[in-house]
Amino acid sequence: MSADSHKTFYLETFGCQMNVHDSEKVIGTLVHEGYKQVETVEQADLILYNTCSIRDKAEQKVFHRLADYKKLLAQGKKFGVLGCVAQQEGEKIFERAPHVSLVCGSASYRNLPEMLTQLEVGKREAPKPEARSLIRITGLDDRETDKCFETEFTARTNPHRGYITIIEGCDKFCAYCVVPYTRGKERSRTYESVLAEARQMADLGYTEIQLLGQNVNSYKDPAGKRSFAELLAAVGEVPGIRRVRFTTSHPRDFGRDIVDAIDAVPTLCDHVHLPVQSGSDRVLNAMQRLYTREQYLERIAWMRSAKRQISITSDIIVGFPGETEEDFAETLSLLDEVGYDAVFTFKYSPRPNTPSLALEDAIPDEEKARRLDVLMATQREIQIARYKKYIGTIIEVMVEGRNEARGQWIGRTSQNKTLNFTAPELATPKLGSYVPVKATASFPNSLVGEMVV
Ligand code: SAH
Ligand code: SF4
Ligand code: F3S
């Protein structure tokens, strides 16, 4: 049998939506090369991890996985590290995990086929397993071209909603964050190329598109003068597209024109994820977030005065170096003031290369954990009150799945809320369809209802 007919790969993805979407690109590229994706490490010739480095725990995960499966090297399997840890650590990964033979950063995936061929050639030249581990291929810097956005082979996993990368990298350099070092400088994809992909997806039957970038608001069409809000509106007007989401927004670049676009184009979802990180000006300044609490609240006010009710969500870090009880109390009061529909909370984790690494990480882990608990309990109460208000209203959901155990369908609202519902037997909804649901009960994180027929 030829070596080619048996090439199989296993891929595990860590981290954010950018990574999830990158994995769809990697899978598509490998399948095009004749590889077959398998569900377990044991079945695979090539074991890949698409990694995240945002917090220390995320980074450690990949090294734990690599240690767990090291024994499989003797069976001739190969290990590859992709993504943000690959980009951050580069060749150092070969020192920490000598059985790894491929390290490839997110901007180089289009070179994967070539790298895999080199790996195959190397395998033939070095038949002993011990020697195989010495075949090391890296591809880390291919960022200067618009081609790194190409998605010719992207294998989207969901047939109804899909991601489009519109901007890569980040130039913000928040004091705690590794992303500018792992994803590199900001570069936007052309307006035409994004729209072409959106149209192509609509032709394939997609109805929901999620525009992705670390900081989508600073999108700038390299071939013209189009802004993010203009791109957003144009994608929303592609025939066949019923929902457009975007993530993540940075408050500094979040303009009023985005709210105007949401008001003007009904397909743009009424949800904005606008991470605040802290409610204290002192901490925001130390984090180098480039806005004040007041400026942030001004953006919230724009959204609250929109025609449609816009759902707002956020990310918050507790225990940033120097965060006092008073600072933390300001974050709690901000939660009350804004009224978020969801908040993702994190304990500060010192990261390599970042400016805040030089600051002492003096707040003990137990104290960070305590603040996290208080924050989550406060937010829970806010959400209970907010979600309750939807009881009795009729909301359109996209049908995303079925929970057999509960006898419910899983729906998602335009505001990105989960609304699980029951439907009469004769009116079984199709996955990916849009149906009206009357909310009958609420939880802190979801709604329950009945389909309206
Ligand atoms: N580009 C997005 C965020 C990407 S990272 C933005 O600017 O909002 C997702 C979240 O992880 C961040 O919003 C932040 O809350 C959290 N995060 C990033 N670095 C962190 C660190 N060193 N420790 C703890 N949380 C961190
Ligand atoms: Fe990180 Fe800040 Fe860039 Fe977001 S804006 S990715 S938090 S540096
Ligand atoms: Fe993690 Fe990289 Fe995303 S560090 S959060 S996978 S950009």
C-alpha cells in the first residue's frame, strides 16, 4: 500500500474562535492533500494540536497532551504543534517536547502541504523512530501577504453558520496580553475578498456569518477606504444571509457608525461583545487599554439608545497587578451600571513577552479566586433579572440542535442567547431553520420556550 493512502490525522483545538476557524482551514488543506481526519489519537499517523497561549493554563494543556502521548512515537506517529503556542515558543518547543517534529504558526497554514511533504521525505530518510523525532520543520512567518486569509479549502463544520476572518493580529498591546506577539501585526483582508466569500457561503446555503478578528473595529480595507461598519452593512445585505455577528470589538475603536449600521440593517445581530476588562480607570490605565470608564460608558449609551435592544457582553480580568479592593469595587459597580447579558471572567495570568510581566503578580491566587466568585455571583443576579424580562415574548431562533434527554430543541436568538424549546410533533423544525418561539421560563444563562405554530 502506498504511504499516501493511509495518511490520517487527529486535530485538537484549544483557544478562541479564531483558532476554531483556523482549524477548519487546516482540516480543509489536509483533506485536500489526501489526509483523512480521525477521531482518536490512536488511529492517527499525524497528531496535531492547535494551541492557545492566552493564559498559562491554556499553554500548559498542550505540553500535558504531548507528554501523555509521547509513548506513541514508537509506533511511528508524528506530532505537530500549531497556533499561538507554536508562534510564541517557536523552536523552543522542540526542546520542551523533543518528540514534536512540526511547529507551524497561524500565518503559515497555507504552507502546510509543503511542510508535510518535507516531513514525509524526512521519514523515509530516517527510518528509526529515535531518529524520526529529529526531523523538525518550522513555519512561522508568512504574514506579509493577503494570501494568509485564503480559504480555498476551508472545511466549515456547520452547514448553516460559518466564520470569515476579516482581520488578523493586534496592534493594541494591552499590558497583559500575548496576542500581539502570537498573532503579529494587524492586517485586514480586502473588502472585496470578504464579500466574495460571504456570497459564496450564501450560495452554499449558509444563512449566518460571523466576522472574526482580535479587534474587528480597526478593520480597514487595504484596497480602499471602507470602514468596518461599511463592511458589516455590506455583508448584511448579501442575499440569503439572515444573521451577521462579529467578534471581538475593542472599545477604543468602537464607533457610533457600528450602532447606526445595526439600526439600519436588520440582518446585523443585536449583540455586541465589548470587553471592558476592569471598571477602574487606574487599572484600565495600567492595562494600557486606551480608554476610561467614562468613554466606555459612552459607547454603552450609544447602544442603549439604538432602535433595537442591543445585548451587550464583556470580558473581565480580576487580580491585575496592583488591583485594590476599591478598584475591584468599581468593576462590580460597572456591572450594575451596564447590565451585561453575559460576562467572561478571568484571573490575571502573567504571560511571556508582555509588559505586565515586569510587574509583580502580587495578588495571591486565593484572592483572585475570591474576586472571581464575587464577580460571578454579582453578574448572576443581574442576568437572572435580565433574562426574566423575556418571559412571554416571542423571539426568532435559529434551530441549532436537539437535546434528546430533555426532549428540547436548541435555539439561538439574534442576541446570541440560548433559547431551548419544545415543538409539537407535527411541526418538527429543521436544523438551521428560523422559527418563532415564545419564552416561558428563564435561567441565568438561557431561556426556555415553546415554538409558535
Ligand atoms: N481581542 C480581544 C480579547 C482576546 S483574549 C479583546 O481585546 O477584547 C480574550 C480575553 O482573555 C480578554 O478579553 C481578556 O479578558 C482575557 N485575557 C487576555 N490575556 C489575559 C491574561 N494574561 N490573564 C487573564 N486573562 C487574559
Ligand atoms: Fe489582547 Fe488587547 Fe489585542 Fe485584545 S486588544 S487581543 S486584549 S492586546
Ligand atoms: Fe488563544 Fe491565540 Fe486565540 S492565544 S485566545 S488562540 S488568538
